Amino acid sequence: MEQSKRTALYDTHKKYNGNIVDFAGFELPLYYESILEEHNAVRNNAGMFDVSHMGEVTVKGEEAENYIQNLVTNDISVITDNGVMYTLMCYEDGGVVDDLLVYKYNTTDYLLVINASNIEKDYNWMVEQKGSFDVDLENISDDVAEVALQGPKAQEILQKLTDTDLQTITFFRFNENVLVNNNKCIVSRTGYTGEDGFEIYTSLDNIVNIWEAIMEAGKDEGLKPAGLGCRDTLRFEVALPLYGNEIDKDITPLEASLGYFIKLDTDFIGKDVLVKQKEQGLSRKLVGIELLGKGIARHGYDILSPDGDKIGVITTGYQSPSVGKTVALGLIDIDYTKMGTDVSVKIRKKQVPAKVVSKKFYKKNYSK
């Protein structure tokens, strides 16, 4: 059995009493204090995550833009230098290889940030698609450390540690030459919590110094170290998809309600299937589910029609810390996707009444 990897912050997590679990092959904290305390800290003040397990691949060369355009569903030609874009990679059958962020330095130099659980699979897929494109790919995941500082006080905290005016880094933009506590970093105004905040990339040697400096700068602002547990509840409340739950090789982006990130006027792998799916109409779609009875609708639970027939499956479910309701995301038959439709969720041997609601359980608070 392959041993789990440790990020450069592993000893720091132990110092802060992190409850360490295996996640995507990495030993990372599920929580330090509690999932609820850390969730609320991010919504109301700020929280900091170790996201060094994420993967990074550089794409360089004269045909870098054309190569990536063929690889992903969004239109990367509209990104300006130092811009960031969310997009997806698809297989030929329209299933999702992964979702990712594209960082553009210029038309011949990009950084792709991919999910930890998919690093090897994604990189192999990228290499397979290189074909005759004049590009060089490099998987630099083992050389990059990253923290995400998220929450309404994130800018106030980080500004204490840098002379770069963080107001100049606007939503989904980045600066590759930011000194954070005198350590060179890439800083982007991005994240995956629904709150304003920053993702900070640096070398393995610098990350502990940066973590400790940010914790000190945020001690009077309510900053808490935050684990994987609240990272999931935060992204879930604002309907941000998680690979393996809302998207995977058997779910297309259209079924996952991610049509905004599919630009069918560009050419990319899987486009033909998505065009056909759009013309013929979807047979299932991701929706929000609100439980009207007791229980938590967990990943994999069946969604039933009023007649008791299976019409779908739960992809993620929690009692939402921010809105106080028991809600879930689920893929269900298209005939049952209208808001307010009565359904039920099979929790163990019980059918718990539920209804279809908007999947945006909590409003995003991005700074744009």
C-alpha cells in the first residue's frame, strides 16, 4: 500500500492540533478545532487552508494557447495577461476529466491548477493530447506549496505582510511578484469557498514562514486555521462542484449545470457530444434538494419519486451551517427538476420527504 504524502506544512498542522486524515493520498487536517467553528470563521472573518496538495502543470510554447483551447471547454482566448479562468477538461464522450484553473502569463506561458486526486491522470491526459502542438508540459506539483486565505477579512490580514496594493489584484487576477513577509509568491484573488480571498503559491522552503506570519497577522481579526471538513461545507453551500461528487467521467458539464463554462463556439475535446446533448435535451440534471424531515442526505443516497421509484442520486449533502437547513445536491431525472417538486430521499430504510430547490443555498460574497 502506497504511503500517504505529507505537505511542507505537516508539522505545522500537528503544532496547531490538526486532526489528520488521508485525503487524495495526502495527510491533511480534517479540522483543528471543529468543522463548524472553522466554517463560521471563513464566513465571518477569515480562515486559512493548506492546499499544497493541489497539482500544478506548466504549459509553455508557441502553440500553448491553441493547445489549451483544444483541451478545455471555456474560451481561454478572452483571458488577458495575469488573468485566471475556471474551466473543465472533457473526454471525447463528454465526461469530465477534471475541473481546473488556467493562469495566463502570456499566450505562450500558462499554469494549470488541477485537483490533487487527479494529478497523475490529468497530466497523462494532457500529454496524450499534445499531438503535434508545439508546447512543453511540466508537472511541477511536488515543487509548489500553496495556502488559501479566505473570508471577508482576508485582504486586511494579508495586506499587513506585503507592500503590493492588494486592491490591484482584482477578482480572478493574479500577480506573480508579490513579497509576502519577504517571500516571493504568486497571489491570486481566487478560492473555493464563496468568500473573497486569496490563493498564495510559493516554494516549499517559504510556506511555513508564510503560514506563521499570516496566523500572527490575523490573530486579532478572528483568523483560524481551517481543515478539509469546512472546505467541503463552504464550497457545497455555494454550489461549487467537487470532482467525484458533482462531476466525474460519467457526468457531463451540462448535466452538472455548468453550462456557463462551456463555450460551444470554440473547438475542444468532447464538444460534439455536448452539442448533441444540448440539441436533444438532457435526461438528468444537478439540482438542490431540501429535506423536510430528519436525517442527512449523504453522497450516494437514492432520490425517489412520489411513487417511490428511484429518480436520482445525492452527490453531496449536509446540514448547512450558514442557512440552518438540511440540504443536498443531487442528479435527478429531468422530469423532476422543476423548483418545488416533491421528492424523497432514502436514508437507510426510511423515505424522508424533500423538495427540489435552488442549488445556491448561500449567496457568494466575492469582491469584484
